[in-house]
Amino acid sequence: MNEKKRSLLQNKGVQSLLASLLCILAGLLIGYLVLLIINPAGAWEAIVTIVENFLYYPSPQAQIRYFGNTLVKTAPLLMCSLSVLFAYKVGLFNIGAAGQYVIGAGACLYCALAWQMPWFVCMLAAVAAGAVLGAISGALKAYRNVNEVISCIMLNWISLYAVNVLLSQVKETASPYTLTLSSTNPGALLPSLGLGDLFQNNRYVTLAIPLTVLVAAAIWVLLEKTKLGYELKATGFNKYAAQYCGMKEKRNIILTMVIAGGLAGLGAAALYLTGFEQWQTTHSSIPSMGFNGIAAAFLGGLNPIGSIFASYFIQHITNGGAYVDKTMYSAQISDLISSLIIYLCGFVLFFKSLLDRRLARQAERAAARAKAEKGGESK
Amino acid sequence: MEQPYAIEMLHITKRFPGIVANDNITLRLRKGEIHALLGENGAGKSTLMSVLFGLYQPEEGAIKKDGREVRIKDPNDANDLGIGMVHQHFKLVECFTVLDNIILGVEPCRHGFLQKADARKKVLDLSEKYGLKVDPDALVEDITVGMQQRTEILKMLYRDNEILIFDEPTAVLTPQEIDELMEIMRGLAAEGKSILFISHKLNEIMEVADRCTVLRKGRYVGTVEVKDTTKEELSRMMVGRNVEFVVHKEPAVPKEVLLEVEGLTVASKLHSNNAVRNVSFSVRAGEIVCIAGIDGNGQTELVYGLTGLEPVKEGKILLKGADITRAPIRQRSTGGMSHIPEDRHKHGLVLDYTLEDNMVLQRYFEPEFVTSAGFLKRRAIRAYALRLIEQYDVRSGQGPVTIARSMSGGNQQKAIVAREIDKNPDLLVAVQPTRGLDVGAIEYIHRQIVAQRDAGKGVLLVSLELDEVMALSDRILVMYEGEIVGELDPKTTTVEEMGLYMAGAKRKGA
């Protein structure tokens, strides 16, 4: 391998991108193999459908409209992935993004439906609820050294059932779903800013989409350009050094979880305040959004900007899965395939370290060769 | 008649990249004797024991057991040869009982079921025979350190080990427990066990050992009969005569008191005793005060207490007259204290940060480097880092953007020294600032420290290297078991005298 190529491969950004692409390919390949095993006849068509997503529709109008739907669901995923990413940069694993997302959904829907609040109040309520939940895990970690993964997982379930109970007060009488915003409180719907018109009158396309992209950029700036980001990352890399130079590492841990929780809460507002989905008060499993956020964060190479694309990709194939031919495959196949691909997305770091080790071995061998040659000369 | 040798280590040489850890060392252990192995930190004691235990393979030399040459490839071979070791930090399973720990790895089984009754009988017999009082059913986490050590000894005896190695066994014991241990060791030797006793406490060696082998800087100094020698002679053999580093400096001109410590007590994380006990001293502007002592006598905890890394239990710390006993670290730092930490990887650097980000670790919050809105002034940081790199000759692959982890230890240390000195402190606390560095870097850092003193700063230097202590200090405080046992003047004292204080053989007023 020549020097230029190697140094390019050693570039962290290039490595992340390569590893992410490898993961996507591996995920699609294994998904395809599973489809082949279940029913070889439709496998190729099904995998193409998944990758195509909205392109499955013949008319350009429908394509754009359904592209809009994918974006609507990308926004909350992006927030969850930023939540995971942000905590990870400070050395914490926020598996509680799922619960913070749930409590955010509960808070914004309750504000909207029970108290008839306008959208921005509902959104702030969601952020605050997620932040409080994050603060609990953060405080437990900082002051009592309770593993944040454990406390987050428990809080995930607590928030799910708490939200089910809370939102049962504002559900439709005949169904387990919450009342629709458009019938109860249109003022709580996020403003479209004319964006809906761009997507063939897709009224779910709102302010949420550009807002979440802006938040991603803001998180990048916060981490890379500010004093706070410098402190938080230093704490994450080496809490002893952070303590040594007088940073308040306990405060930093709590603050990190507050911000991470707030991001996940905002994600919930970005979906539920569009009216795209109603909350189902009989949910007995935590919505996968928060967990997919983990995959999106890693697939995006733990970079906020990478998260934007990774979140979109994951949502793209998840939506695409819905179009798989149900006469050949059972209804769950779409979830199975997309979760397989998402699962493999988690292997980004693995591929990255594999690549690193390969390069290191090559460098070592080159060095050994150089040394051997030099040794030979001296003898 | 000469007793036969149980173990002979002949002309052992073990090299590591850059250093010779053991250089032609010979150690002969007689049957039934207590043989002390004496040397400073880094003298090569641990390496030699690791060779005996099969953890390292020597480049040269041979090991003989009962006169026959053996090859010890790994600790299992050592165990088969009857060599057992009590490590300085016990290797016990905390949530198991004493009995379970003793039989761990050699559990008596029948048809896959544990036969604990036999094991218990054997353990109780051994315990009685050698006076090793233990409760076989107590959980290790509930028993005293002394009983944990007896459990470790029983582990060796249960395995029928003939050669017992004790690695600094008294470091964690109370004086009473030490007396008991000495008694036990004598009993074991009387029963024909051969004991290797690693220590740098002269009193204990004089009390219990038959012979003593001394190492210094990886070399064999000699083996002496303890009854024919004195503490002074052993201490001279251990530390050597010659001060090897000469630092040119003018006599100190101490001025006002900068740091005042009164009755400082700091708790220990390892055991229930306090690590620092009622320590009082002061540091003036324009002098280098050195805390000397053998590793683990409370120096680390003293510095943690001074710099705020650990809370102070009792006592008072005054910096330029202001009480900072409970002040947060940042306040001490901005109040004029700089700290070159003992462990540069743990505390001194964020290894995954770039060199420039590490250079501003103590100053990133100053208006010079951050806007009022909280944004870092990247250009100012770069310029500052470049200046420090230039001025303090910090070498790295890619300059300010080099990841600190990829730099050499010496340059990492130089970066820390640059950062802490350039902060322009009134008081510089430097802990083992030259550990693991090559001669060039050591000289450089020594010159910087003296320059700080000459610029009117106070320097508190903590060092384990006697040469460094002698070369740099204007006053020496010797720490032993958490207390300051002596204050010496480097111009009038000798390394031998200091060694006696360090080993607890002498204390002020005694």
C-alpha cells in the first residue's frame, strides 16, 4: 500500500465513512440472505423494495409525498441519535434515550390535549420532561456511581407505564389511541412554514425537520467549538484529568445527561406534535425510536453531522420495509430486515478497529522490515 | 557445615527496551533461612522475582533448584517446584470464605463434587502447626488485613510450597501484626521452609533475616550475613555513595512563607490507617523543599490533600495566607498553585486530546482563550501552544495537533512541565517530575525547577530518587509511614543518614 493511500485511510473521517458503508452493505447482504432462506422467489424484489422505499411508487408526486413521510420520522430519530451521541462523547452510554423520548411524548401530548397549550409550550414541556429524566440518571451516576445503563433501563419502563397512565386520560373513548391534535387542539400542531406544500401537500412535513438539522449542527458546534464542549469531552476522555484541572466533573456528568435527555424529549415533540402518530396507551413495549438512535449514532461515526445521514438511512429502510410483498413474507418481515440492518450498524466501531489494526500491523511490518535492513547493513 | 541451597539464581540478566532491569544478579537461598532482598524502587527486585516465578524469561543466567538446573516457563512451573508468593496486593476473592480461597485452584473433588471436609482438616492442621490464626468460614471481605495475609500464607502451605516469597509483606500491617508476622516467619524457617523476604525496611531485615542480598539500579551489590552487619552499612549498600546528577545552583534565598501546612491528616484509600498523619511544614518563596521517602509512605496522599484531589480529614492548608483547606481545585490553581502530577497519564493529560488542547488544560477558561459567549479562541490556543512548544522544546510528530497519546513519555512530561510553569505560579508542586525519563529530559526539568526557585517561586518537590533529592533540594523533609520523621539539610546530611530516616530506623529527636 502506498503512503498516500495509507494516510488517507488513517484519516478518522474517511475511516468512519468507510466503516459505515461497510456496515450498510453487510446489513443488506445478511437481510437478503434471510429473505432467500424464507422464500427465495421474492428475495431480490423484496430487498430492492426496502432500499427503494418511496421510489416504489410510480408517480413522482407520490414519491415526493412519501419521501416527506420518511423525513417526518427521520427528525425524531435524529434527535435520539444526537442524545446517545452527546452522552457517549462524555463517556456515558445513554440507553435511556428511549425512556426520555417516551416521557417527552407523554409531556407534549398531555400539554396539548389536556391543557390546550400552543405547540411551542408543548415542545418545551417535552424537552423539560426528557431533561428531568436524564438528570435522574446523571445524578445517580455522579453522586452514587450508579451505572447509567442500569438506571436508564429501569427509567425506560417506568416512563412507559407512567405515560400510558397519563395519556389514558386524553384517549379516544373507543380506541386505545390518544385524541388527534387536529380535532382537539390544532394550535398544538407544529407550523408547516409552507414546507408541506413542497412535499405535495404533506401536512406532516413541518418546522420539525429543519429544526432538528439545526440542532444537530448546534450540537456539533457545542462539542467542537465551545468551552463547555471542551470540558465535557475532557471529562469523557479522562475524568481524572478533568478533576485535576479543576473541572466540576460531577456537574458535567449531570449536565450531559440533562442535555441528552432534552434532545430525546425534543425528538418526541418533533414527531407527536406533527399529528403523524397518536400515542397508543396500551403500548407494552418501549417505542424503538430511542434504541434506533443508538444505531444511528454509531452508524454516523459519532459525529452530529454524520448522524443526520445515518438517521435518514435507517428511517429510509425502516419505511421501505413496509412495502415488502406481504403475500410472500409475513407482516413482520419488514421489521426483521430493517432491525437486522440496524443491528449491523452497531458494528461500525468493530469495523473501524479492524481497519485500524490492519493498518497498524502493516506499519509494524514495514518498520520491522526497515529495521531488519538497517540491522543487516550494520553487520 | 554449609547448608545446601534450595534455590540458586545464577548470573541472571534481564533486559527491557532501553534498560537492563537485572544485570548479572546472583541470589542463593539456603534451605531453612530467611533471606532478605533489599533495594530501592526500580532496583530490580520485582523483575528478579518475576523471573523466579516464570513471568519473565531471563536473557542470561540459570536457575537451580536443589542443585539441579530447572527451567521455569510460567507460574505453573514455579508452583510445581514448590515456589509460592504472597504478593504485596493480596490476590484473594473478596466474597469467598477463607477456606474457599485457600483451596481455590486445587479443590479436592470426588466425582465432580467438592470434598471440603478433608480440605478444612488440612487447613486447620496447618493453621495450628504454624500459629496462623484464621477463621476458615469468614468471608475475606470481613476479615482484617493481617488475617488476609495469613490466608495467603496458608494458601502457599496448603500447596506444600517449600520456597516462600514475601513481597513487602509489612507495608499494610499494623506494628502488632508485623510482630506476629515476624514470629510466623521464624516458625516457618524453623520447620525447614526457605523464605525470601523483599523489603526496604532495614529494621525488619535486621530483626528477622539471616542473610541479605542488596540490589542497586539493576546490579548486584552484595550478600551479607545480617548478624555481621549494621543498618548503616545496609543503607549505604542500598542507596550507593555517589550522587550522580550534579545540578548547578546558587544557595537559596528564602523569603516569605508561601505554603503553610498545619497538622494535616489524610485518610488512606487502601487501609483503615490514615495515609498522612498530623503533618506540618512550610514552603517559602525562593526555596526548594523536598519530600523524600520510600514509595507508599503517604507522599501521594499528602499531595492529593494539598492540591485538592482528595479531601483533607484534619488540619489546615494556607496558601499565601489564605485558607485553602477545603477550597476547590480550580481555586487553588488560580490562586497560584501549579501541580506537576505523579501520574501523567491519569491526571496530567487528556491523552486523546491534541497537544494544544492539553497545553491550555489549566487556562482554557481564561479570557485569553475563550470568548464571553463561551466559544474557544482556537487561534489564540494554537499560538499559545506553539509558543510553549518552541520555548520548552516539546517534540512531537505533528506539532500542536499531535494527539498526546502518540507522544513519547519525556515529551508528554515536558508538555506538562511547560503548562504548569508557564502558568506562572507562586508555588510549584512537582511530584516525581522525572520519573521514567532519560537523562537529557531529567537535566532539562531539573534546570527548569531551579529556575523557578531563582525566580522567587516556592517549589515543593516530591521524589523517590535520592540523587534527585540531594541535587535539587534546599531543605529535605523525610516521610515515613505518613509522618515527617526528619528535616535535613542537604549540605550537611549524607545519603546514608537520609536512608536511615527513610527506612524508619531513625527519627528526629531520637
